[in-house]
Amino acid sequence: MRIMITGARGQVGRALQAALAGHELILTNRSELDVCQPQSVRAAIQDARPDLVIHSAAYTNVDDCARQPALAYRVNGLGTQNVALACRVAGAALLYISTNEVFSGDNPAGYDEWDVPRPINAYGRSKAAGEFYARSLLSRCYVVRTAWVFAAGGRNFIHAILARARRDGQVQVVTDEIGNPTFAADLAEAIARLIVTEQYGTYHLVNEGACSRWAFAAEILRQAGLSEAGNLPILSAQYQRASTPPRFGELRNNAAAALGITLRPWQEALADYLALAAS
Ligand SMILES: NC(=O)c1ccc[n+]([C@@H]2O[C@H](COP(=O)([O-])OP(=O)(O)OC[C@H]3O[C@@H](n4cnc5c(N)ncnc54)[C@H](OP(=O)(O)O)[C@@H]3O)[C@@H](O)[C@H]2O)c1
């Protein structure tokens, strides 16, 4: 398959390059292709003639999105509209990567693929707008929601916890934010399996199991051999930040599981990530 990837230099984009190595890949980054420029997006996709575009590029700093909601909507909402319209003209299918932050997080049971998005922050609203454009402009479209992504070489939650534990001997982490830690390599492998099915629709691809940020930090410290570092539980209300994440943001995988596509438990994925990071 001929596959174009937007945001190819990002955490997920790099993992996709590895997982899709058997396909013909066209990689694009912001410097060559700004998704906010409709004419350039249309020309790039028409010239490349991909069978599928995996739209991974996004404005991903959730706190910056809260400070600049119009820019978040422009990149994540309208940028996806540009990509979807260009796919329609070029006859390409689309896989749009979305987020658990499209949900409000007020349901302790978490979220299934059929639950109705109700975002509570600017990032979530902009990504939900992207979902709307992708689905309404294309019939051959996958929407893949994921969460709490970590990738080798990325500056992510694991990186931040380890750096702070080594520097200060302790970390303070919130107990009242729940999600699914997800290894970018596992997500990319699952996407590689999904795209050959042509079962267009909405999917939740996350590593198996959910936990609080605090429990995630505890496991990171344990597996990294830093259990002696303090892991002080705090509440979100005690942690000043611009964006408000969904409190109960667990995603449940029903739709991909029905196709036989499941991801391993996040603790196993974390062990592989730490081994890679150490090598
Ligand atoms: N990371 C997570 O925890 C997480 C969770 C749920 C869903 N997701 C979704 O997963 C996807 C990939 O995330 P990620 O973690 O790989 O993010 P990332 O590492 O921040 O990569 C995003 C990429 O998008 C590019 N980009 C930003 N604005 C652009 C624009 N206007 N035009 C073209 N490219 C642009 C960035 O380029 P520059 O580096 O040049 O800015 C970057 O390479 C995103 O759609 C995100 O919303 C991520």
C-alpha cells in the first residue's frame, strides 16, 4: 500500500515508520507540509497519490492549546478538514489519530467507541472537530483514539518522572486522572493490522489496562529501580496547569478487539520502553 504520514517526525509518526516499513511510505513534516495550508495539502496529496493518509500531525501541547484555543482549532480541526478534503479529491482513504480527551471524563467506567464525545478543554474540542471533519467528508475513514502515548526518544511523562526523581529524589503526581498508558510502537503495530482490514470506523487503540497518573509513576519508578524515590500523591486541584484533562479518561477497545486486534498490558510495554531507552 502507498501510505502518506503527516507529522512523521512526531512520537507516533516515527513508530509508524517502523511498523509500516513493508509499505511504500511518503513522509511529511510541518516544514514541508503545513496542514493549515489547504492548497499545499491538496497539491501534496494529489501529487503523492497515496492509497491511505495517516494523519498524525497535530498541535499536541494541551496546555498551549488551552492558552491558544483558536490556533488549536486551526491546526487540529481545520487542518484535518484540509487533509480530509484533499483525500476526497485524490481518492485516498484516511486514518485520523484522535484522543481520549474528546470525552468529558465524568464516567468512572471509562469510554467505549460508541460513546458521544463531550470535550471539556480546547485540545479535546479541536480534536473532536477533526473527528467530525474526517467522518463527514469521507466514507473510507478510520478514527483511532489513543491516550498517554510514550515513545523512545520522546519527551513524555516517563521521561519527566525519571528526570525529576533523579534530580529531586521525589515526584508529586496526581491520583485523580485515569487513563491508559500506551507505547507508540504497540499503537503503530495495531494500526498496521487495522489498515489492511478496510473496516472503516472508530477504534480505541491503547495498551490494555488503565491506571492513575500516580500509579503509572509508581510503576515507572519501580521498573527503573528508583523505588526509593518519593512518589507523593496529590489531587489535580493542587497542580496548577492551563488545561483540565478528563478525570476518568479510560478508553475501552471493543471494535478493534472484534477484529482480533488487541494491545498487551501497559506494564509489559513500559518494560520494553525502558529496556530500549537504556540500550
Ligand atoms: N502524545 C499523546 O499522549 C497522544 C494521546 C492521544 C492522542 N494523540 C494524538 O496522536 C497524534 C500524534 O501525537 P504525537 O504524540 O506523535 O505528537 P508529537 O510528537 O507532538 O508530533 C506531532 C507532529 O505534528 C507536527 N505538526 C504540528 N503542527 C503541524 C502543522 N501545522 N502541520 C504539519 N505538521 C504539524 C509536529 O511538527 P513539529 O515538531 O514541527 O511541531 C510533530 O511532528 C496526534 O494527532 C495527537 O493528537 C497523542
